[in-house]
Amino acid sequence: MKPKDTLTEPSSMSPGVRHNRIVSVPDNRQYLDSGALTRLEQSFREWVEVTSRPDVHLSRRRILLIFLLIRYTGAKLNEVLALDPVRDIDDDRQSVFFRNTYSSTGQKSREVQISEAFSYELRSMFADPEFKKTIKDCFAVDPGFIRRKFYERAQACGFSKEMGGPEMIRKSRAVELMQGNMPLPAVQMLLGHSTPNLTSSYVSFSEDEIRRLAKHFVEKESSRKTSARNTFFGKIRKLRRGDIQTLVELYTIEGHRIITVITNDSVGRLGLKEGNMITAEVKAPYVIVQKTEREPESSAENRFSGFIEHVKTGKINTEYVVAISEGTRLCSIITTESSRRLNLKKGDPVWALFNSFAVVLHID
């Protein structure tokens, strides 16, 4: 039996299985999806603002703060209540430090990255004169009282009270991150699991690099500034320089190899070196889907085996989402006329391909 608070990888990528939801939630998939978490968060915010009494408003803001920390760090309730807001919430690093909460079981302290937007909200909250007066004691709250307020907000949203419990919010955050393509080892580290699973990666990633990877994903989640549907974040393993262009080979934490070719001038401008962490983006129309279980003969340097997880058919175009590993999805957009010829259905095994010239590199 695995402990209840453990994230696991599946043993295989069998068609029809939602691998990005392999989290120790009940078999009936009881957790809050991203939309439900947003509704719950809005319910807390409205509850804070509905009162005109300053003392009640301050008390409710403290409850909101605790909810937001669990919502965006995936921490346990007792971890949040043990925080020293002056020492443990670092605005410069945009992170929250959970220090030796589980020392009796050997769990190390950890640093959890938060988005710039959430960091700004925390800074604004702590700068408020009324809040500032009680900042040292803002987490000196009875856990039972916190739970009751969480249950009330869940029921106000039409959920069962259990769905609003701190443990369920933590698990729901883990599922949300994995559905957002954050690699499993980064989610494990964020939740405080002692041994992130790096066995699937061909490249060694340090804890600092995993934290940077997590930071990349929470910022992407917060900003949504790019139109590219397919984003890989990894480490440059090889640079092969030619007369005009350079071949760049990078590996993600899940072991996916991405190859791109860029000009030598771009290599110099970006300051690329082996070992650099970098983002690679591929727009969905550049991803080709082939209906086959065997690796196709193709000139495309980037080839990934997977299965169709989702199909959305429109009048002109059809969108396919291809699951290629535990935490990685590729989106492909083709014409609906071509889609009819392929006749792809959910669960069908496919190969997703794109060539090296379709990849755009970004230094964050």
C-alpha cells in the first residue's frame, strides 16, 4: 500500500488512461478541477469583502491567506500554520519556505516557488496597516476553526464540505499542476516528497534546477502570455555548431529529447551553453499526427509515441491532444477534412512529429 499522500507514475502508457491524473485520489476521481478551485477561491474573496466590520474583515482575510497558501503551494494545513510570515515568505525570491515540518520522519525543509502575481498579493496584504499590526500572529489560528470555514465555503459553492477540506485542496492542486504539464518530479518536490522520481530522465537535474522548472510553470500558469500550445522546459545537452546554423539538443526532466536548429547569431545573442535551462515552444499546426503504433519513417527530428487523449472537431480545423508521457501533452491542429481521412478516436495509438525548424527557443 502506498501512503495516501503520494504521487505515482503509471507502469505503462495504455490507451484511454488519463495518466496525468495518476494521483492518490479515490477511484471515483473525487477532487476539484481547476474551474472548481477558482470558484472556491472567488467564494473566499467575496466572503471577505461582504462584511463591513473591520475586525471581522481582518479575521476573514487571515482565513483567505491560509486558503491561498494551500491553494498555490500545495502545502498541508499544519505547514501553513507553522509559517513565520516575516522569515518564511520571501518576496525577493518569490517563494515560501516550509522548515522541518516533518523532521520526525526525516522530511527536509523545502522552498516552494510562487508566481509573481501571488507574491505581489502577499506583499500588498502584509503592507496593509491593520494586517501589519497582527502579522506575527496571523497564523495563530485554531485548525478546527479553519476547517469549519473551509467546509462552509465549499458548501456555499454547492460542493460537499469534504471537497473543501485542506487535504482535498492540496491534492486538487497537485492534479491541476500535472494537468498543466508540470513534470511529476517537480510536483513531488513542491509537495515535499522526499525522493523526486528522476528515473525517466536522461539528464541529471539538480534540486535548484527543479525549483527553477517549477517556477517556470507557475509563472506560465499565471500569465498565459504565449500562444504556443506546446512548451518544453529542459536543459541543453549538446550544441553542434556549423558554418551558419547550430543544432541544439535539449532534454526535459521526463527524458524527452527536443532538437532544433537556429542561427549561430541566435546562439550568441541568447548566450546558449551546454547545461543552460531553456524553453522550447512548438505551435500546434506544426505538429503532425500519424496513426500508427510503429515509429514512422520520417525526416522530422522530433518524434513521440503516444495516444489520442482528446479530440475537438470544428468546421475548419480539428484539435488533437496526444499524451506522450505522464505529464506531457502535445496539441496538434489539422484540417477537419484531413481529420476525417485519419478517423482518429480517443485512445488510438499515434506518433506526433515536428521538425527541428518548427521549434522556437526562449531564455526566461
